[in-house]
Amino acid sequence: MNLFVEILRAIASVLLIISAGFYFRHLEKTKRQRKLDSVELIMYFMIQFAFILFAISLLISVFYL
């Protein structure tokens, strides 16, 4: 049962990362066409920050655990 939960959590994390990447790309295209409104701008920076934190946590888990 614990293994099943871990697999579901991993699948959910991968799907969230992929969907955030696609939305980030959409925001970059929108940014080239027009100025982003406040909610879009906040999401743009939050996704960048989340990707940086994910990369740091991945590096820590690979090299220190």
C-alpha cells in the first residue's frame, strides 16, 4: 500500500511539473504579444521560483542523500 501511494505521488509530481512547464511557455508567448496582467505576472514568477526550488531539492537529494 505504501508503495502504491509513493507511485501516485511521483506521477502527480511529474504531471504538475509538465503542466507548469506548458503554462510557463504559454505565459512567455503571451508576454511577447502583450503586457502580462498582475495575476499572469505573479504566476510567471512563481513558476520560475518553483522550478528553481525543485532543481535545488533534486540536486540535494541526488548528492547528499
